[in-house]
Amino acid sequence: MQHRVVVRHGRRSWGRVAAATAVAVVVLVSAAYAAYRYGRDGGGIGQYPDKASEVDQLREERRRLTRELRAARSELSEIKGRSTFEARSCEIDVQACEALRGSVASLESQQAELREQLAFYRNVAAPEQEVRAGVRILRMAMRPTGETGVWRYELVVVQPTRRDHTVTGRWDLKVAGALGKQMKTLGLSELQAGKPSDKSFTFRAFQEFGGELTLPSGFLPSRVTVTLRVQDGKNEAAEVEESFDWSRLAAAKE
């Protein structure tokens, strides 16, 4: 009888090796994954010096930017304060200049008025020339009232001589001009509505007269004539007459 020797390879040994290998692979993969998670979550910062350094730099940069922002805010607040102060100062300077200009204009106006008054009283006290009948017209003016056709007249009569003597008499006023194609001369009584003006005068130095007159519609005035009739005791009345251009009277300053 012939015997055969049969060699059997152990299936269990290879199976064990394969199982051990698989277990080792699983362990390695698990360990690698655990290390990855640990490092990603920050637990492994100490093992990654580059990442830790970058985080520190970012934190330091944030602190620096915070400081610069605070400084910028402080500087902006200071600039705003200076700007407000300077703007207010400029506003005060402008107001002061305007007030100064107004004061200068007011003083100039007062000075002009005082000069006119001084000239008036000089003419009353020391006239430039002697006049016939002892009286003369110092000033005549026409001023618009703002109402169409209505004007206010102003007349000043003075006595240059004999200040110890009272002069008496009457005065009258006429306006000449064109109405349509005709020339007309209108007396004061024709130009006044209501109670007529008192035309008498009595004074030693000077006397002022004033009132309103209404021009007819369409009437274009050209000249004004003022007549003074002085009563001198038993002597006949002396008469002074003077004519004025209307445009000059209307342009006369107060």
C-alpha cells in the first residue's frame, strides 16, 4: 500500500494575518483622523508653530487697529470742535463788520443832516446877500407821498435883516404845467382838497410852511412860483417872487 503525503497550508494562519492587518489599518486611520480633528479644533496649536504665530499676529494687528481707531476718533472730535469755534468766530466777525458798516452809514447820514441844518441856520443868521422887502425864500421842495398825483410841499421863508423887527405878510404858490395840449397855471387853492392852507406869516427870523397838493390827472408840472407879499406899516406891500423848476424841487434832498 502506497502512502501520499499531503501538505495543507493553514487557512487559519492567513486569515489571522489578514485580520490583524485590517485591524492595524483601522487603528492607523482612526489615529490619523483623531489627530486631524485635534489639530483643527485648536488642541494641537502647540504642534503647529506657524499657525500659532499667525493667530498672534492677527490679534496684535487687531489691537493696533483698535488703538489707531480710538486716536482717529479723538482727533476728529478735536477738529470738529475747532471747526465749530472758527465758524462761530467768522460769523461773529461778519456780524461785527455789518454792524460797523451800519454805524458808519448812520453817522454819515447824521453828519450830512447836521451840515444841512448848520447851513440853514447860517443862512438865517448871516445871509449871503441882502434882499428886497427884507424877506427871502430859503428853501422850497416837493416830496412824493406815495399816492398818485399827491405831493407835499415844504417852504421856508427867512428875514435876513432887522432881527428886532417882526415881519408880517402873505404868501402864495402856483404850479404851471401842461394838461393835454394846453399850458395851465393852477393856484394852491385849486390844488388842495378840503380846508385851504393859512397863507399868512408873522416871524422875526424864519418860518416854515408845509402841506399837500393834488395834481389833476394827466397834468405834467414844469414850474412852481412862490410869491411873498410883506406888509410894512402904512407903506404899500413889498412883493418877492421866485420860480423853481419842478424837477429840481422833486429831486431835492430832505
